[in-house]
Amino acid sequence: MMSSNGHSLLQRCALALSGRHEATVKFLDMYCAILPYRLLEEANGHHLPLSSTKREAFLIWSKVSLLSINNDVWPGRFRFPPFEELWEDQLRLLKAHRGETFKEEDYEWLCLEEETYFGLACRRADIMVFEELRKLPSISTWVTELIAKQPKCIHTPTTIMGLVEFRSRWGQNVLPDMHRVINRLDIDQNAIDNVIEYFTPLVLTTGNYIQRHLEDFFLQGKLDVAIATLVRQHRIAVSNPLSPIPIAVRQQLAHVDLPGTIQAILVDIAQIGTHPEEYPVFEIIWRLFHKFVQGLLQTASLHSEACMTFVKTNLESNELKDFVDPSALPVPGWTSNDFIDLLEEFYDGDDDEDEFEQINYDDLPDVCFKPASPELRVENIAKAVYMASDLPEPDCSICRDSLDVSVTTRADVPLILQCGHCLHYGCLHTLINGISDFSNRCPNCRKEIAPRRAKRLKDEFLSSFSSTPDPGNMASVSGREDEGSDLQDKDGDVVMTDD
């Protein structure tokens, strides 16, 4: 979609974000992440209002667009583009680079194949976006400088003997390259998180791949192809100008010998044993990951107490603290399905529409929603207090202002809930008619005091689709309007009416 001055939506947004580096990178990363879904949508002929590919793209868009609300990173004048406008702008960009028709194999061309761009290994999706921006003189310099700052992979091959010597010195479970990266970084929680999130999928991907192809006569040949794929992805991840991984971390990852790291993981698998009669399949992967975590802890303990704290915090936040115990035993049925498989998309064939997950609306913040059911009435869930002696507490549980039984303004009338806590009428009305998870609970004791109101996406987030989210997936109450009732005290006497 071109404007009257000939600028595309992508160019207009980049101009509006000029001078805001972090916001520009976040926006461009979002744009590039959605491009593959736009291509698949067109290639598969999915033109339904709520196709699965479009849902996934919409979820990416919505999460980033929400960051632009009340966030200092984004300029106040910036208007985040509606999803449909962005969706159409991407089709224009794809057609300009690939022609009028698309095939599913174009997905590999767009996302999985690397291309050298100013000396960097980049995905074509990123290159297309950068080329679009370089048409603008005011943005071209920023793009050039951004690319020039990115690290490039430096391949320093390692040998089996080098691995043996390294582990004899630093520990039998340690991954040499992970050890080097951690020791060269200025360590903080974010840096440790990035390093763990980089190596964890690599370990599990290698283990899972070996298990899937264990009985395959052509295992070595397929493994060589898999390693080549991972090496390409590594180069792109290290050099990606839009990467969320800090450049200081990527500068160290650039020195990682990926084939050597995979070789070390293969050695660990061989030591554990790959025969089903020796260990069940799940147990082999569990033991491999346990060995990886123990090596990580060895590296952290040799580095510093702070580093060990950061590592344990990461493991606990990812619910992996069971792997910290060196004597821990495999958990029956454990799988690594929760972790990214770097080769899954490459080897599992074409994406099937059924493989896309529905949008999990619980992942979206409350600002995305509006109530979808009638207002709840305070009169139905609380009683007025008209004698000071009946007030069990002097202050409102929400605003903390004092409660006064002599007031005549409805919003200030003190009320008592069944749980015994007290609030102002206005405070309680605002609480129970919200759509947060706690809106139907007492702010003091968290006891349920009212049904939760139904909610649905706001129009600005729903405008991309002609269908609305399934209300059955939302918290809901009866759609029947609550009948009017008067505000009563504990004895049932009317103290205030709606008239």
C-alpha cells in the first residue's frame, strides 16, 4: 500500500521511528517475522478471514503493537499500522521480489536459505526489508551503519583430541564453546539467559535427531546435511542485525565452532548409550540434557558465585531445577517437546494448517480486551454499612481511603462483602466490572465475590478478522442483563435506590 508521496507502509513506519533505534529494530523484526506467514498464506491459497497462518501472524503483530502502548521506547507520535494494512503491504513487497504467484518451496527460499549481504549471512526476508529501506536517503545511512556493526562468524575448528584435553582440564560434562563464551562475557542475567537459550536447543536438537534416525543406514549422510543446516542458521543468528540477542553476546557466539560443538554432543550421546535395550529413548535424551546442565553448572562454578546464581535462576524459571542435582534420576515419560527443535521445520516437510496453534488469548494483556457481557451490579454482591460500629475495618481495601458511614454520595458509601472486608461502592463497582483475572475476587483475601465478566478483543485488534474469538475460551457470565436492585444494609433495609 503506497501513500500519496510514493512511500510504502514499511518506509512510512521507518521514517516515523527515525531516531528511535530500539523501536525501529523491534518493528522491523516483527515485520520480517510475519513475512513467511504472508508468503504461505498466498502459496496455500488461504484467503479465509481467519486462516491459521493469518492467526499466527496476527499474534506476532499484536504482541509487538501492544509494546507501543505507553512505552517509552516508542515515540508518542508513532501510529502502529493496522494489521490488515501491514498484511497487504507485505504482499506487495513479496510480489516485487518473487513475482505474482507463490509456491510453498518459496518459503525455503525466503527463510531457510542464506545469502551474503554486505559480507553478512542473512535471510532473504531481512534483505528484502533492508533494500526497501535503503531507497530512502534518510534511512539508508542508518541501515548501512546497522549492518556494519554486526559480527561475522569466525570458524576455528576443534578436534576430538582438543575436546578430550579441554574436558580433562575443566570437567567431563563441559561444552568447550559454551565455557569460552561465558568466560569472555561481562556476565549478567540477560547474558546468561541468552547463552543458555542458544545452546539448549542445539543439544536437544542433536539428541532428538539421532534418536529419530538411529536405525537409518544413511545416518551419517543425513547428519552431515543436518549439521550444514544448523551451521547456516548459526551464521544467520550471529549476524542478524535485527536479532534480540545483544551484540556483545553475538560477538562471542561468532567464535563458536558449531560442528565441533555438535561433535562434542555426539560424543556425549555415545557415552550414554544409544541402544533401546540399554535405556528407553526418553531416558537417553534426559541423560544427555542432564549432562549438559551439569557442564553448565561446572562452568558457572569456575567463573563466579554471581554466574552460578544467574544460571540457577534461569533453570528455575524454565522449570529445570530437577537437573541441578548431579545424582538426579530420569523422570519417566520426560520429553523435550517444550524446547525449540532447530531442525523440525526443515525436515518435517510442508506446514499443514492443522499444525498451527490457535491464538492463546491468555497470552495477551488486558489492554487488548473489552467486556462482552452486561455490567455487574454492586447491589447484588455487597451490603451497605450505615453504623460505624458495624465497620470491621476503617479503610477501603482498594483505595485505602477512610470509610465514612455518614456520606450520601453513592460512590463513597461503605460496603461490606460476604468475606467481611470493606470497600467504597465506587471502588467495588470498578473492580467487579473489570476483566482482569482478579476482578471477581476480594483484593484482601482473594475469595471469589462475583462471577467474571466475559471479554472479547477490542475492535482495533479484531479488525483484521471478520470472525470474533470463541467466547467459550473466555471467562464468561450469563448474557442476561442483571435486574435492577436497591442498595441494602445487612438487615435488608433499602438505604439508597437507583432513582
